[in-house]
Amino acid sequence: MSQLYDVKLRIEEAIKSSGLDPMEVRGKIGLKSGKLLSLINPSTPDDPAIVLKLKLAVKEVLNIAL
């Protein structure tokens, strides 16, 4: 499993535990990071820049650090 996919799974868990609307939160994270979560799968190659952007977007949207 790639690091990028692992981050996606952690984001999905954070969204579930937040109690917020999943579609809205996923959309906000996608807009802020420039990467749609639905396009990340286990075979998606790692990209450290995208991983960082996703983590920063989660910090902004959910106010949690991954």
C-alpha cells in the first residue's frame, strides 16, 4: 500500500469521526489540496507533494493533524 493511499484512509476515518457531511468535507479537502480523494487507490503512485497538500488541507478543514 502506498503512503498516499494510507493518508487517504486516515482522512476517511477522520471524516467519519467528525460527524460532518462527508461529501462536503471531501469536496473542501479536494479543492484545497488539488487532488480528489476518490481518485486515490492502492495502486496510485506516491507523490510527497500531494501527501503534504492533503495533510495541510485536512488541517485547514478539520483542524486535525495527520
